[in-house]
Amino acid sequence: MSTANPARTALGARISGWLRFAAFYLSEIVKSNIMIAWDVLTPTDRSRPGIVELELPEGLSDVQILLISNLITMTPGSLTLDLSPDRRILVLHILYLDDRAELIRHLQKNYVQRVRQLF
């Protein structure tokens, strides 16, 4: 009868989580680059720039906030502009803002929640 080493299992889960996150983020970068390249190469300007406030949950560490803001900034078409003094709101500039509510839902689910799960 074999028993799994809990430390090894936890390490494997962390590595798996980081690999899944890296795959997700790489796909975000590819999609964003394709969207911007298409917009540059076609005669119609499809950009709809706007400012969005992304509410952050309580209890995020400085490292988590920094990672979220940098990941958003490194994704083409988005830029982190400011963090509120209470560290609860990230102010973002978005180049392609179609549906504000959908964008916020996407950022909450795919950036904020994923980063929280990594730490």
C-alpha cells in the first residue's frame, strides 16, 4: 500500500496551477496581438478606448496586486493607470472596450481570481 507524500502533492498542484495560468496568459497575449494587428492592417479603426475601474477583493497582498496590474498592462490593448489609495480599485485604460460589465467579469475571473489561486 503506497501513500502519497503530501508535500510532493502540494508542490505538484502549485506547479500545475502555474502552468495552467501561463497557458491562459499566453493565449490572452496572442488574442490581443491578433486583434491589434488586424486593426492596424485593416482600413477600419475598431478601437473604442475607455477607462474602467476594476474592484479588487480585500486581502490581496502587494505582490498579488502588482502581478495583476502588470499582467493587465503587458496584455496588448490594456494599461493600468492607477491604484486607489485604499488598494481596492485598479484604474485601467482599455483600447477595445465593447461591454464594460463583460470586461470587468472577464478580468475578475481570469486575472484576479487566478492570481489569488496561485498564492
